Amino acid sequence: MRWTDTLIPTLRDDPLEAEIASHKLMLRAGLIRKLAGGLYTFLPLGLRALRKVERIAREEMDRAGALEILMPALQPREIWEQSKRYAVMGETMYRLQDRQKRDLVLGPTHEEVVTDLVSREISSYRQLPKIFYQIQAKFRDEIRPRFGLMRAREFIMKDAYSFDVSMEAADASYQRMYNAYRRIFDRCGLTTRIVEADTGAMGGKLSHEFMALADSGEDGLVECDSCSCAANLERAERGFLPTPLFPDAGESPLVVPTPGARTIEQVAAFFGCEPRRLIKTILYLVKGEPVAVLAPGDREINEHKLARALETADVTMADPRAIETVTGAAVGFAGPVGLQAPIYADTALKGYAGAISGANRTDAHMTRVCLERDVRVAGYLDLCAARDGDPCPRCNGKLREKRGIEVGHVFKLGAKYSDAFGASYVPDDGRRRAMVMGCYGIGVTRTLQAVIEQNHDDKGINWPMSVAPYHAVVLVLNPAHAASLQTAQDLAQNLDASGVETVLDDRNDRPGVKFADADLIGFPLRVVVSERSLAKNSVELKQRTQPSPELVPIADAARSVGDIVHARS
Amino acid sequence: MRWTDTLIPTLRDDPLEAEIASHKLMLRAGLIRKLAGGLYTFLPLGLRALRKVERIAREEMDRAGALEILMPALQPREIWEQSKRYAVMGETMYRLQDRQKRDLVLGPTHEEVVTDLVSREISSYRQLPKIFYQIQAKFRDEIRPRFGLMRAREFIMKDAYSFDVSMEAADASYQRMYNAYRRIFDRCGLTTRIVEADTGAMGGKLSHEFMALADSGEDGLVECDSCSCAANLERAERGFLPTPLFPDAGESPLVVPTPGARTIEQVAAFFGCEPRRLIKTILYLVKGEPVAVLAPGDREINEHKLARALETADVTMADPRAIETVTGAAVGFAGPVGLQAPIYADTALKGYAGAISGANRTDAHMTRVCLERDVRVAGYLDLCAARDGDPCPRCNGKLREKRGIEVGHVFKLGAKYSDAFGASYVPDDGRRRAMVMGCYGIGVTRTLQAVIEQNHDDKGINWPMSVAPYHAVVLVLNPAHAASLQTAQDLAQNLDASGVETVLDDRNDRPGVKFADADLIGFPLRVVVSERSLAKNSVELKQRTQPSPELVPIADAARSVGDIVHARS
């Protein structure tokens, strides 16, 4: 492909709209363009790379025995009512009406459609197991679309759904998908961590996320520095934390005026103590009723962990008015002693004595608090987010905190959807039973961007060969020099014919511009044809990953390039 | 692929929801399933065939130098306001709001997005010409979705857009796409006619439709039996029609009471004359003002032709109240003599004398009408649809009426969109000028169904090799017979390895069911492995198009099948 025949609108400067490296690079290298917030057009180069990620996903799905289908993006309201998710999906799901005023939605995911399909088309255990997948545009009305393809409103997803006769069989399907996902991300050149994760609106019993490690990632995770334990921060457990010893427990709590000291920092400064000596008291409404949750002053309560520990999704922070009603004090002075509400404490507080808390009086705190002596704690639960340095719950190692981009997610769903849609089968010998399901998703467009986030330097993208839009660029230093242009054209043609996808940079631009663009776009291989190299009957060959080029005889160039592409593919 | 590992839910009976053969067959052969009106899921076999049509379209687009991109389906209202089509698209365009209450639409087509893109990214004549295309789901809220994929609410389209420096250059791009479309439909095994067509809501100056001929087609077309002239009925011109001679012109019209005779049939019966002696008088509102349009009693006025002849899109039938106000009579008795409205007549009425029309009095008609003597005709225009047997407008041939399925449409757009979006370029020497555009569309899903509509018999589908979901089925007559199953498995594996896409029918079903399914699905090649054939060290090979099988030695079977696939691809 000649550069001048395609459209590669590279940008010299970082676009204002982009915050993270991969987003800047996708715009600067001319891979995508923004139509509106969270809506992007793929330009020729971006689409080529995207198709390669899709192809890798397709090959691994097929290899795992999954069957490709294609379901509508537009879906009738009724099936979402049937799964009871029409309300649950909230504002994230786009809703619209057709000309007959019938309600439709734009599919954010396809459990409903596929389970409805399977309930009609599969009825015998002989037809199971089955895994269906599709690669298709999904739509989600994100509160805050950002980071380019990372959090877009329309994006390409590879989603898959498994149907099995039993939990054990479903576990095997889950493992097949899990393994296929590992291969997919490996082949895309991504470094991922597989972490235990929350199931959220999807429901189900167990899930794993595939996290592409990146400092810019929106998700937090911890992994043990010693064993294989890893989890999303929303879910991560910690090992046992030893109880710190504080002086001055006294015989009973003591109220101390602390005018104006509301925050942990202010109170710790007032008492001249470490923040962890404070007991943070947060009021939540759980199913509408006030519940107090306690944490050490230096830790944060994680609402996902709290909701899971209390076994309900109906957990919200209490508003100031509710706090004042329950504590009888202004916001900032809540404490557990004498509080009229059920009280749950993080396990790290077990044995706390001589601690400091709010006094349920405005402008006052309480010292000498001993939880076991002074407070009726309904339960010690794992409520605070794990953090760097915490002990691993499974071994003697320490947890390390990392950031990641969620590129894949696998769920064990159980029978939630098969029950709702009557997706069942008749065993050889018995009564009709619900199929056991799993669902599996890869954010294909997000994966593409994660590859760039992990593979770039200050000059531009550094594509893995497997997903590079083109393998090589043949750069004619001076297209006005007929012999250069001819040699470059012949070489590009030979490369294309041998399966090396090649762009011929035939632009009448300064060499500096062309070199910079080659690095920015990140072609894995660059061949430069110049008058100087031609004088030596050679061309200059350089890999994007290497510091400097080497001279290669023209006659050997196509073979050399082909060998490298082959070796790195 | 083993039959039992995939999902091919064939149906014995015609589904009630389907009216035309291809729709019935797509359901019966297990290619698609309906989710809701106009919304279909592609099952594994249907998706394979669809991908082949897509691949053919992609190859021919690439060969023609078009660049593949991918634009969002979700689009902001603003760009549709900019092209002034937000209102024009009416209820056909799905509209929705995001959580910030901003208006969005689901793209029924992409002129707006692509022209906006080009206006930002291309500014020099050196970057032109360019043709962009995409293959993507489109959304249209059809009044009456029907015939399966023929008129669906979500469907796959291959759309393309050309940008050129001049009308002449745009003509060349148009011709490139026109030729590419011919190749695409040829390769898909479709018999098409290319007809002149209306430009409709797309705007622009000239367009051609690619019509797959089929009796069930929703579109009418005429083509000359002698020259290459062909057009959509909405646009087709006719050659000169000789004026019929009627007796009894008299000296002036004569009012005759015709109580209860309103329709052409009733009036012709009353007078005992041919319908064509009657002058049909239809009242329209053109830009809100009444206009009378005359046609011979045996012909229909075509509103598309009328609108084009009057150079406005604002043409609607007058309602009964307006008719009564203008004619002073009940509906059914309008006539041109003395009518207070501008009067246009179809050219076939030129020279009409001794004709019969309404009298603008309830229950009365008028005989002895001579148009030139009695009526002030504002213009004789080509207003009636052409029909079978009409003279060709270009040669001495006769027009033949056919039905067709519109599978492709190419438009010369001029500068309508480039003006709206400022898509312009600076020539070497001069002032900024608007780009000249063309747009081009293939209904990919509709094309797939048209292939079936044209290629089936009473047993099922008869796929062209190029788009068949699989090339061959290897049918094991009795899977319980170990040698049969082993031979069939080996053969299927050999075929797959040699690039022949094969299904191994390993079901424990009666041979009759398996033979019927093979014909229904329409595998181009069928190989039967039976105990009887194995006794002769052979298998039975049959092409779907041939009446009977031939015995082929097992050792030669893979090569024979491969040769046929190769020859027919």
C-alpha cells in the first residue's frame, strides 16, 4: 500500500482531548478519530490492527470449540424484563422506542438474547455442551466516557456464553474459555494478571478478570509477591493483621473537646497520634436502615466488599441529615460508643484498645476506647480494601498493589438466566433440568488500546508483530530520485507478495518527518532506500525495537524482512 | 466440523412467519432465527455464508482501491442537523437520548459521519481521489419489516463514499464502484440488472440500482427486450405511445348522468368502452396547492415520476374534503373540463379526443371530451409508470416488466454533503473548492438472502460454491458401523486439510432425514459413506445440482471433491 493512496493523518502534537499515552498515540498515529464523546471512527490503520485482534480472538474461540453466531444489537424490552435486568441496568443501557412506541434497548451484553435462543433450539443433553460467541459492537452509556477506546460508549466486544448439563461440566467450559483467553492475550503481546473479581450486575458465583498491567489502568488489583494469589481491589482479601498496641486504655472512654477537628488528619494532629489509632465510623443505609461501619483511621472501607459481606446490593452512604439524626451530632463526630445502630467492624480493629473515635457530640471526640469493652460489635468482617504491604491471605507473602486495564472477564453464572428463559434439557433418565451457564467477554477495542499502553516509548507505538497494522514500512528518502523509488516499489511489491504487509512511504516530505512518522506508527520493521545505500547496492533495515539499522544487500532484503516477521509472529 | 458439535436446527415444515421462499429456507435450513420483528440472529451456518459475501465485497472494494474504515453506529444529532436530514429521515431513523439528554441517532447511513471526517482530515487535491468503505450494522425503523433479511430493522451494509476534485473525476470513481459492484454480485452467483433509479432522500443527480431478479422482489423494473435500457419503475421512461382514436368527439362535451359509477371499471362498464378511453383525474396537493393530474383510465400515475416532473418532493394525494372543495362534487367524479386548478396530463393523453371523464358533478360523467379543445393543459409530462409492452424510449424494442430485489445502489451526490460539512480542497493554483462525492451501498444481508431466492428448488437451497456455508457434507449412513464412521472421519479430515470446508453428518438419524437436510441446507457436494459403498471400496459423490450420485473410489474421493470445489469457486 502506498502511503499517498491511503489515509494516515499523523499529528505532531499531543491532542488536548487525550490524557493517557495510548489514547494520545492512537490519535497521533492516525488510528482513530473522535466523532463525539466515547464514539470513535477507526481509520484504515486502526481498523487493520483491530481486525488482527479480532482474528486472534476468533481463532482461539474456534480452537476451543466455540461456535460463532451474530445476534442483534437492537433488542426488545421484553427479554430484559424476563431476566429482571431492565431496571437493574439503569442508565448504562441505551433505551429507545420504535415507531409503534415499543420499547427497545441497545445491547450492552447478550445473556438475554442467547439464552432465549438456546431455550428454543436446544433441548437434549446430547446437544450439550455448547459455547456460542460473537464479535460485535456493544453500547453502554458510560457516565464518563474517557481514555479513548478504554471507556467508550460504542465498542467491539467478543462475548461468549456456555451451556452445560452440570456444575462440573460448566467448570470444564469455564476452564476452556479461561485457557483460550490466556492464549488470546498472550498472542496479542499483552502482559496480564488473572484476578478474582466481583460478579456485579452479571450475577453468578465466581468470576475472574484478565487485567493488562498499566499504571494508567482504571482498576486496582493486588497480587502476592510470593504465591499466585491475585484479586481485584474490590474483592481482595487480606491475611491476618496484628493488633497494634496503643497506650492509655483507662477504665472507660473519656470525652475530649476537639473543636473544628473533623477529618482523620485534623483529629490525629490534635491528639498527636498515628491515624491508625483512630476508629473511623461511617454510616450507611443498608436496605434503608442505618448501619455503622468501623475501620482503622488509615484505611478505606470498600463498598463492594461491604455489600458482599452484608449479602445485599442495597448499600448506600447515609446523607448528612441521616447522620445527624442517628449520631445527634454534626458530620465528622460519629463514634461507636453508645451509637443506636447495628455496628460492623473491619477485622483489623479486632482487639483495638486505647483508641480514639468520634463522641457523637459536635466538636468532641473520645479517647481510651476499647472496642470489646465499650461497643457491641455485631460482627468483625473483611470490609477494607487490601493495600500494598498487607499480608497475603493464603501464604506468608505480602500483597503488592498494581493498576490494570480490565481486558477480559469470565463468569460462572449458574442457572440465573437459564431459569429465567427456561433453557433446560432432558437427561437420558430423568426430569427436565436447567442448563448451567457461563459468560465470557473480551473488550476487543480496549484490548487493542491496552496493547499500545503496554508497548510504546517516547517516540511512539512499538507494536507486537501479531497486531501491527502493517509489518513493515519501506521509506524512500527521496522519491524524486528515480532509482530509489523504483527499488523501493520493487521491494514493497516483493514483500507484499511474500505475505509481509508493507506500506511504501512515497511522500514528498522531509526525511525527518518520515522517520518520525515511522517510529510514531511503530511499524515493527523499517527499510530505508536512499541514494547513499543504493550506492552500496543495499538498503537500511531496522527493527523498531533496535537502536540502529544495518545495511542489507538489496537482493537479500525481502528475505531478511520476511524471516524477522516470521520469527516474531 | 461434526454436525453434532455445531448447531444446525433444521425445520421440517415451513414456518408461519415466512412468506417468500428464501425466508422460509433460511429458517428451515437453520441459518437464522428471529428475535423480534425485523431482528435476526445469525446461527453458525448463516454467519458463515454472510462472512463469505462480506469477504467478496471486501476483496472487490480493496481491489478497486477503496479504503476500509469503521464508523460509529451511534451518532450525535448535530451532524444530521448540519446536513439538514434530521427532519428528512423521519420515523425511519431511530432516535434516542443519552443520560445527559443529548439527542443521538442510530446510523441508517453514514454520509454525515464520513464527510465530517474527510472535511477534517483531507485538504489537498494531492490526497484525492479517495474512496472509503465499511461493512457494518445499519438500523432503519421500517414501517413494515418483512421477508426476513429483505427488509430488516438491523442489517449489514457495505457502504462506500468517494471524494473527488471534479465531476469528471467523480464519474471515474462512480464507474470504479459500478464495476466493482458488478463483480461482487457476479461472484456471489447473483443474476442482476442495473437500472436507472431515483435518488430519493439521498439527494444527488444520478443513481443506479443493482436489482437481483426475482418474482418475489419488492421493486418493479422494466428493461428493453432489444437494447440495454433498464430502469426502476419509479423512474422508467416510455417511448412514444400512439394516440388511440375514439369515435364521437362531437362539438363539445356532453354531461351524462352515471349514478353510482365512480371507479374506472364501473364507468367503463356503464359506457361499454375500454378503460383507456376514460381520462382519470387525480387531485394532488403540490406544495399545499391543488393540482390535477390526468392519465389514461388504464394507467397509474407514479408519484415519484410526478414529483420529479414537477421538481418538488412536496407532493401528496388530496384528501376527500379537498377534492370535494375543488371539484364541487363527491369523490369519483372529478374531470378536467372547467376544473379550477392547474392541470398536467400524461404524455399518453396527447391528442385524446372523444374521451370520457368525470363531470365535476356528483353522479355524472362527461363524454366527447377533446383535451386540446376543452381543457387548458399546463403541460404534457411523463407521469405514468411504464409497463410491460410499452415502447422503449431509446430504440424500437419493447419494455418488459420484471420484479427485482434491490441489492446495491450507487449515487452521484455532487457537493450536497461536502458543502454542508465544508469538505473542500485547495487546488494547486486556485481557490478552495468543494469535493464532489458519490455514495454506494450493498445490502450484504439482503444480498445473501437474494442468492437463496435465486438459487433454490423445492428441496432446498442450491448454493453457489462462493457463498455456501460449507462446500461439502460427508454423510455417514450408519454411524454405528465403525468402518463407515472411520472412513467418513478420515475423509472429512482430509477435505478440511485441503481447504474443502466440510461438515461430517454423524447424527444417529434415519438416512432419509439426513439426505433431506443435506438438500435443504444445499451443500454443493454430498459424499455418502455406507456399508454398501464401502464394500466396493468407494463412496457416493453427488453435486447438489446433479440428479444422481456417482461411485468414487475412497482413495480418489478427496481429490475429486477438491477438484469440483476448485473448478466452481
